[in-house]
Amino acid sequence: MKNGFMSGQTSTLIHNIGELMTQDGEHRVLRDAAVVIEGERISWIGQAADAPAADAAVDAEGRAVLPGWVDSHSHLVFAGDRTAEFEARMAGESYSAGGIAVTMGATRAAGEEELTRLTAERVAEAVSQGTTYLESKTGYGLDVENEARSARIAAATVDEVTYLGAHLVPAGVDPEEYTDLVCGPMLDAVLPHVRWADVFCERGAFTEEQSRRVLTAARNAGLGLRVHGNQLGEGPGVQLAVEFGAASVDHVNYLSEADIQALAGTWSGWDAASGTGLRGTVATCLPACDLSTRQPLAPGRELIDAGVQIALAANCNPGTSYTSSMAFCVTTAVLQMHLSVHEAVRAATYGGALALGRETGKDADGERAVGSIAVGHRADLHMLKAPSATHLAYRPGIPMTHAVWRAGVRAV
Ligand SMILES: N=CN[C@@H](CCC(=O)O)C(=O)O
Ligand SMILES: [Zn+2]
């Protein structure tokens, strides 16, 4: 045995870390730190001076290391773009759900190989910027065959797949009949490929009653639930998410005091300090989307202060947020949503993991925790071109990714 490790897997020591922001149960931020990766898991963290020997070593040269970003909300399976719609919006038009139909047309027209390539390219773009765990929704197929195809492609390219047949009622289809389809044959067709279901509960998309039917059918099929809610105005999305015990409600731009209190209530059995207890409904804020649609930024500060666990996600999609930059979201959360750097990084790592039910694991194959740096967790690490995470906000717009490990494998 040439090092301190027993498993026979190759180990890598990353040492001389200027700032190690663990986002672990103790919320530790270590200076002069080191991490050891063994296979796909983290096997040791601590002060660099105490580090054990390993098969290989990487000198961080004083750079900061964070957990890889966990992007818990994206729509990556699509073809075409919506530049014209974006330009019109910048000229004063407001966003409406109807633009989804343009992407539906382009997506249906694309071949399977092309759609797979486009999706994989978007995943690669995200990873190159430090994202190591990624969710994607379906939602641009909107018939049985094309939703099943999108779910299949997503399952082959991302970590978590969400069924979003309830994204828009296609033109010429009766809304109630379409909702029946979403709750029946379409759900059956995607089921082998997905872990989650979502519904766009908003004016111009799905009503409260239709959303309720979709969530009930998905829950009965054994799927975890998520909701797009309160994006374009106050509405029933948040309350529905709470009522159904959804893992996350996303967008949350227009919240009443009752909405915030309802979300906070879901976390009353949760010990935020240790990250144990009963999980509630995460409020997922999407600041890049808010800016691109000229909506008010989600009230992340107020949500945290009320005791709600929040996540930050990029919401990469061609309509409202054509970026996979989690760093941009963190920067915006600090500069404009008044989160501290630690809170913003936490929401973009641990918060995303919480929104996907992956913040804990059994330290076994396929069941490793993501979103924080602790022994036994998946070795998803993001080394910055800077000595501290503060530089993400201090130097806005500057590419900050120096190196990335995804499940122990060097990706950048
Ligand atoms: N709001 C609903 N769905 C997407 C946008 C879809 C689109 O416009 O293509 C979102 O999360 O922002
Ligand atoms: Zn979305």
C-alpha cells in the first residue's frame, strides 16, 4: 500500500487550496486546505499540513475550491432559437408562454441525432463552467412521441430528468383533452426515463385545476413533484407546490406574504444548521431568467430570512434564459438579491441538491450526496481562477473556472 487508502482505487490529493468552501453540515470554510479524491468519492478533507499521501497530487496554488454547481432547473432538449423574440422583448414586448410553441416546432422537426448532439453540447457548456450535476426537463415535444423522445435523450445526457408535458397546450388542441393526455398516455410513455414531473402553472399555460390533475397523476405514478409557479404574476403555483409536498417551486417572482409563510412552514421540521429533519419545498430562484424577461428578481433575501431553503439555477432554455452560467446567477444573487457570497454559493450547490433530493446519500454507488464537500460525497469540485469565492461577485463577468472534477474525473 503506497498511500493511506485501502480500496485500491486511484487517489488524488488536491493541496494548497486557499479557500475550501465546503457547504457541508458544519458550513466550514477552510484556509490552506486539501481534499483527497478516491475513485468517484471524496475520501478526506482537512488542513493541507495534515494531508495523507496519494497516488497523484494537484497543487491548487492558493486557488479557491467549491462544490461543483448543482443546476436544478433547465430545459436543454430543444432545437432552434428565439433571438427575434428576445429582441422584441428588449424593445419593450413582455414575455408570454406562447413562445414555447416556436421551440416545439423546431424540436419536433429535428432528427434524434441532432437533438441528442445539441443537448450534449449544452451539457458540455455547463460543465466547462463548473456545473457538475444537472437536471433537465422535457417540454418542447408536447405530444406522446416527442415527449418520450425528449425524455430518452435527457436520460442519456443529464443526471436528473423531469417530465414537463404540462408546459403549454399546443395550438388547436382542447386544453382538457391535452391535460388528459399529459396525465395518461404521455405520462406512461415517459415514465421509464424520468424521476420528476413539473407543471407550468401560470396564466397562458395551465390553470390551477389542470395543474392539480397533472400533479395528482404524477404523484400516483411515483414521481417526485416540482412546479413552475408565480413567474408572471401572483397565482396558485406556490400554494399548490406546498399542498402537494413538491420538492421545489421555481421562479417565485411574485409572492404574497402568505406564499412566503406557506413555504417557510414546510421547513418547520428541518434543522438548517445540521441539514437534517423533514425536507420542505425549496424555492428555486432563476435570476438570469428574471433579467432576460425583465421580471422583478425573486425575493431570495426575504425567503432566506423567513426560513425558506432556496436554490439558484440557470434555467437554460431558448425562451427566457439562454445561459448555463451558474456563476452569473451567483454574481446576480450577491449584487442584486442581497445574498452573501456564502449564501449564494450555497444556494447554487447544496440548495440545488436539496431541490433534487440529493443532498444526502448512502456513500454507495449511485447514492452519493452532491452539492457539498464532505467525506463520502461525490467528488464534484470546482476550482476557481481566484483565491476566494468572493471573486465571483467582485469580478463580475470574468470567467472564473480553472478546473472541474465530476464524480472524481477531471472534466476541465
Ligand atoms: N416558464 C416556463 N418555462 C420556461 C420557459 C419556456 C420558454 O419560453 O421556452 C422557463 O422556465 O422560463
Ligand atoms: Zn423552466
